[in-house]
Amino acid sequence: MDKVVIVTGGTSGIGLNTARILAERGCRVYEFSRRDSGTAPGVTHIQADVTDEQQVQAAVREVFDRERRIDVVVNNAGFGISGAIEFTDTADAQRQFDVNFFGMVRVNHAVLPIMRGQGHGRIINMSSVAAPIAIPFQAYYSASKSAVRTYSMALQSEVKPYGIEVCAIMPGDVATGFTAARAKNPKGDDEYDGRISRSVAVMEHDEQTGITAEDAGAFVAEKALQKKVPVVCTLGGKYKVFVFLTRLLPNNLLVDLVGKIYAK
């Protein structure tokens, strides 16, 4: 393929497998993360925290200086928090958005002038099925991923004339280290009659019995390389059904159904 690709958060889970598969398919892959702790063979690690504008700009410049072009960016870096909205500190909610949403924004700020100048490029932004299906006690994660999806649709309209394609991928449950890394806030569980801990337990079970990270990475790598991509797509067969139902069901009914699963 010989494409130059940047993958953020590529040392574990979906990002690691995406980077590995792209490298195996002949791409020159650069991985951005805070630590070099698991980069796949054939992938070049560059230290960059997506919450640091200067580090992101420097990392993108380094890739461009080496390769003189950037063909694909996969914005995968992210994490999750859980807890009741009432008991979540604003600073924690801001941190969630700073990584999941503004981390993507910083990378795209750096690569868009390059892609526009070269007249082509593809940006893959990792959203989530939790965007159209708002998950109780995971509200800020859902909101951050909804922001990614909306941003991606607007960005596609802006950059399409310059040969740049944008795709927001919405994975369903995927079995990765994301579950163990979730920042869980148990505050208020007594006041909420144990519903916070029960909700998180259901989420974690669903994640760990979900799609493998290898299959998810293969899906993302395919979208990175295929000829045309939709502006929004869903990862996982049953999740495509769930997302389709969100377009048909009245909002009140959808909230009630999700509440019966995650907020009992």
C-alpha cells in the first residue's frame, strides 16, 4: 500500500491492532502515545500526548519531515469514565473531553493543512455506539463520542472539495484493556440505591464478551485503506441493528429501554 499513516493510542487494544495490520499491509505507520510500551513490529513510535498541542504539532511535523506526506490519520486515543452525573467533578468531565474529543481536534488541526495542500487524505475518528445510545452512568463518555461523530460530519462537508475523506467509526463492545483502565467513580452509589455499581458491572461484562480487539483493528484498518468510506459507520453486526433502531424509536422509549439495561 505504501501509505503514510498516523495512529494515536496505538500501544494497546484497537489502536495496537490497527497499527499492526496496516504495517503488515505495507503502510509506513507512525504511532503517537505518551509511552512506548507496546508498539507493534514495523510501527514507529513518536512520543506525543494528545492533550498537549505543542507535542502533537511537533510529532506531526516529524512525520511530514520524514515522509513529505500524510495519507491517513486514525484518531484512536481515548479512555472512559463512569459515575453519576450528579457526583462527577467538572474537572473529570473536562479531562474526558480533553482526551477523547480535543485530542482528536489537536491532531486534525496539525494534519489538515498538509492534507489540503497535497490534495488528498483520510481522517478516521473513533466514535462509539455510545454516541447515538446515551449510556446512563457513562454520560460524559457518551457525550464525548457523540461530539466526535457530529464534528466528523461537519468536517467532511468542509474538506471534501480538497480530496479529504472523513469517517467516524462507532464500535460496539470490544474486549480490550479499555475496561480495566476506566476511571470509575463510585460516589453516590448509596444515594442511587446501588444502581451505579450495577450499571458499571453490566457495561464491563458486555465489553469483555464483545468483539475481539483483533477483529476491531482489522475493521478500522480496512476503512483506512478501502477506496471509499461512509462518513459514519458502525463496527459490529448487532450494533448496526441497535443504531438503526435509534432512528426509529421515539426518544422517550429509547431512554426507557436503555435504562432497563443499564440503570436498573
